[in-house]
Amino acid sequence: MSLRFFQLNFARRIGMVVAASLTMASCDVLTSLPVGGADGTPGISGMEAASGIKQALGQGLEKSIQTLAVKDGFLGNAAVKILMPPEAQKVERTLRSVGLGSLCDDLITNLNRAAESAVKEASPVFVSALSQLTITDAFNILLGGQEDAATNFFRRTTSDQLVARFSPIVEKAIGEHQIARYWSTLVTQYNQLPLVNDKVEADLNKYVTDKAIEGLFLMVAKEERNIRNNLGGSRSTPLLQKVFNYADKQGNQ
């Protein structure tokens, strides 16, 4: 699947989720919040709060995946770059000290390539989570005072599904990028060094899956903070402006 096809398909699906929220008919959804303050700031309805949160989350996820699901999306970003597994850090230090750093670099590069291959698979899981977001969830996220509240909602509701979705993709990518061969070579070289007796093992599939999900949530949280603080004009639609401007007013009262 091309990244461009993903972008169009994801935007369409997020749009459908937001549109569906606009057609809700419960009294809870249609009730406006109280007037915001002495300056006459209008309230927002539950419908608007839910739709605004869904739109913000969708925008954050789309930008995050666009950033990560490309060559060097992980490898070239120090915040999410996947390093050697903890079990192998002693191996890395030892090999680099004897001039075999290129073996470590090869493994690290291909661990990141596997993660870059996997992250676009997050979109169906997140779309499903968005469709389940309630009015109560929306107001808690909007007014709870946490800059990563929406991301934490995603983390609570999608982590298990993301692991199930990512794991086979990562396993396939590990094969395509010959990571097992790089790992075997690295460990073999380490074990051949004098005075090395300890056996090194690591579940690379689980490690890359967990780090890919961790990196994705980190980027989504960054995009959420951008919207909450309106950095770089991140409130790019009238709905985002209305909902988060209202949240700003509530926080300043």
C-alpha cells in the first residue's frame, strides 16, 4: 500500500467517523455547556466537543504516520529512533570497542526499517477507537488539564489491538530486512571474543513492535500538544478553533 493511498483512505475514514458523530441525536449530545465567562464566550455542545476531539486525534494520527511511515521516519528522528535492545547493549559496547561498530549500525538501521514498515497499519485500529469515543470521554479529554489526554485515551483503548496488528507486520519486515541474519552475525562475533561466556538472547519481534507503538504514541502526543497550544496554526478547521478556543477560556477562568 502506498503512503499516498493510505493518506487518502485514512482521511476519508476519519471524515466518516466525525460525520457520524455530527448525526448523533441524544439529548446529551445536543446540550450546550454553560456560557463560558463574563466576556460572553459561548458554550459548546457535546456534539461539537466529541467531533472536535475526534478531528484533533485524526489530524494528529495522520501527521504522525506520515512522519514515521517513510524511510528514516524512525531512524532519522532521535526522539523515536530504535536503539539496540537492552539485552544487547553490553554486546554493542563490546563490539564497538573492538572496531565492529558497523555490525551494530546495520542491526539498528534495519530494526528501524521494520518499524517504519509497520506504523501505517495503525490507522484501522485508531479509527475503530475514535468511533467508540463518548461525550463523557470528549469532555474529560478537552477540559481535564492534561496536554496528552487524547493520546492517553488512544493508549488505553488501542494498545492491545496495536500489538496484535503490528506484530505480524514487524515479523514480516524482520524477515525482509534480514534482521535475524544481522543479529546472528552480531552475536556470533561477540561470542567469539575472548572471555565472553554469557549467552545473549532477545525477542526482536516484540521489541520492535513495542518500540514502534511507543514511538507512534510519542508523535501523536506531540501533535496533540501542538493543537492545544495552536502551534503553527494547528487548529486548522473552524471546528478545532471553536472547541479548543473554548477549552482555552475554561482554563483561564
